[in-house]
Amino acid sequence: MAKPIRVTTSIRALRFAHGEMTQTDLADRLGVTRQTVIAIEQGRYSPSLEVAFQIARVFNVPLDDVFGHPDTHPQPGPAREPPPRGPGPPHPKDDPPPHETGSSPPPPDPGPAPPHPRGPLP
């Protein structure tokens, strides 16, 4: 018998990239319970194909941007524009570069972020 495939999701990251959408908001848009969204995010439940496609549609991304397998490597493809963000203050990366030639160099890279207190994000 074949070993079950562990599927990873980026739902949590997508929710936060889309105006910090709550699990309840996503559940309401999908017609499922918040507990179902939690189980899918944690990899304890694999949704039906219909729900999987609905999730991708909510975030306006391809299905393979939502679900993946840790052993697969993304294939190069055409670049996609990031999805539009919700209302809020502009992101620092949206600022145009300085127009002065004598501007100061960017600050040094702070390095990797410290580990999350509850473990790695899915």
C-alpha cells in the first residue's frame, strides 16, 4: 500500500496577504465551518476538489499556489503579478526609489526572522 502524501497549504499566508482575512471570513466565503478551515490549514484535513478550487478562487491564485507537496519543486513559468491588496497604509516596498543620486545606501539586511513561538508556519 502506498504511503499517504502529505499536502502543504499556504492558506494562512494567503489570508494575511489579503487584508488579514480571518478564518471565519474564509469559512463564510467557502460555505464551511471555521473548524474546517483550521483543519485544512494545519494539514489535518484535505478538502474536496470543489473546496480546494474555491479557496484558490477566493485568493485569485492558481491551485498550486494554495496546495503543494514538500517533495515537489516548482517548475519555472511565466511571472505572475501579485494579487491586489486590500485597503490600508501603503507597503514600504510600494514606495518609489529615491530620485537623488547621493541618497544613502539601504540599511543592512537584519538576517532571518526569529522562530515563531508556536513553531514553523505551514
